[in-house]
Amino acid sequence: MTATPVLVLGLDPAKIQGWDPGPVQAAIARGQARFEDYGVEADWCLVALEENPEGAIEEALTRKDYVCVVIGGGIRTHEPLLELFEKVVNLVRRHAPDAAIAFNSSPENCADAALRWLPRRTSRDPIT
């Protein structure tokens, strides 16, 4: 694994009421595998809205020096979560000020989002 760790922040699909988390969990597993394919160390912080998400994110951000933080679409694109998204961006600025901030469009392309901000790593890296 590379010495340039990435942190992925998102909602825990198993803790969202009223829908089947299986498809999202499968997409997260595929996304994790893509990081492994690229040889990039990635930590995942999946939060539940009812369980102090800001605290969990702050704890994750202070575990190590991240080169890039990917903020998932579940936090970023759902309008009722706008205030949480703002808090997350400011937590990243405060606790990982040197980390690039990236945005994915699905759990499967988190690695691609991070790779836009990481130095070239492998021949499979889409960065030119």
C-alpha cells in the first residue's frame, strides 16, 4: 500500500431506515477493492445520522495524516443534509488542512475521485 492514505466519508447504509442497504454495501465493497487494485490505503468512515456523525468524522480525521478525503454523495447531495455537509467540509479543513477534498458520484468510484488528487501510482491510474 502507498504511504498516501485516503479517508472516505459517507453514510452507513445499514443504518438508514426504510430501504435495503444491500446494493449500496455491495457498491462500497467494489469501491474498496478498487483502492486495493490501485495500491492505495483507504480508510472508510461510514456514519449514522442518529449517532453523532460529526464526532465519528472528527475521530476518523485525527487518526492519521490523510492526503485526500473523499466526501460521499449521501452526505453531499441530499438537500436535508446540507448543514451536515457544511460541518463535514469544515471538519476536514480543521483536522486535515493539507488534505485534498474529493467528491465521488458513487461508492464504486471513490478511488477514481481520490486519484485525481494523488500522485500517479500505477499503470492503471487514470491520471495522465
